[in-house]
Amino acid sequence: MTQRADLAIEMFSEENIRGVAEIAKRCFTTPWSEEIYRRELENPQSVGFVCKDGDAVIGMIHCNFVLDELTLNTLCVDADYRRQGIAKRLWNAVTEMMQGVCTVCYLEVRESNLPARKLYESLGFTQNGYRPRYYSQPDEAAVLMQCAL
Ligand SMILES: CC(C)(COP(=O)(O)OP(=O)(O)OC[C@H]1O[C@@H](n2cnc3c(N)ncnc32)[C@H](O)[C@@H]1OP(=O)(O)O)[C@@H](O)C(=O)NCCC(=O)NCCS
């Protein structure tokens, strides 16, 4: 599908943090609360971007970092906007910002989440571990992945 140039990428802010929590609710069975995302605004070890269609948050990515290690916590795009390169644009925004700061990124993904696993492979991640029964609601193993930045 063609990419829409009018969809803006912005950093997490007071203005869009409610939209961040709302898209997390739409996309995940155990989302972080608005309060948790709001606290991340004050966290200097946190980096987050949204993709907006007008005022609506339709995609977001959130990561934390310690020294040179980045952890990708959340990446989601609303169902109607998928396969338009938005997740990739959000990831590129993070890697651009973290250039010269982080050298590696880690993440965990549900074993059955093939769209996400395909996305991460396309971004250069490779599997470096496996944790049985890591997730709940529903119970499921985690595939651990890493990528050099
Ligand atoms: C996973 C997710 C974030 C992908 O977002 P997206 O904006 O559709 O991804 P992109 O359009 O940037 O995809 C980039 C590449 O990833 C791969 N990919 C993405 N979705 C895929 C799918 N459903 N099936 C196969 N490959 C897929 C493809 O290689 C794709 O490139 P292509 O479209 O040129 O083939 C989205 O499906 C989503 O929000 N899912 C629900 C939440 C979730 O599971 N998040 C990840 C766990 S934290």
C-alpha cells in the first residue's frame, strides 16, 4: 500500500499522551495505563513517538534505554492503517534519535504474533532467546530478539 505523506511523526508530549494510552488499549490485552505513559514523559531514559492522522494518534512506539542498551517496549498501529510503513517510520524515528547513544536494541514478542515477528525481522532483529509461559491473557511464550543499531 502507498505511504501517506500527511501522517505526522511527533515525540510523546502532554498533548498526545492520552492518545498514546488509548491506542495501547485498542491494540493490547494488557496495556499500560495513561498514568504510566504520563510518567514516562518525565523519564529521561524514555523515548516515544506517535504517528498522527490529524489530531488522532494512529500509531506509537515506546522504548527505554540504559547506557547503550535500548529496549523496545511497545509498538502498535491501528488496524485500518497497517501495512503502510508506519511501524517502520516510527522505528526509524527512534533509531535516528538514539544514534550515538545506543548500540543494541532488545525486545520480547508473543510467539504467535507473526505480523510483529515479520516486522522485526524486516527491521534487522534476530532471535536471541525464548521464554516459555512468559505472557498471560493468554498464556504464551516470548520470543526474544535483538538488533545492532
Ligand atoms: C506489528 C505492527 C506494529 C506492524 O505495523 P505496520 O505499520 O503494519 O508495519 P509496516 O507497514 O511498517 O510493515 C513493515 C514490514 O513489516 C512486515 N510486516 C508487517 N506486518 C506484517 C504482516 N501482517 N504480515 C507479514 N509481514 C508483515 C513486512 O515485511 C512489512 O513490509 P511490507 O508491507 O513492505 O511487506 C501492527 O500489525 C500492530 O500494531 N499489531 C498489533 C500490536 C502488536 O502486536 N505490536 C507488536 C508487539 S509489541
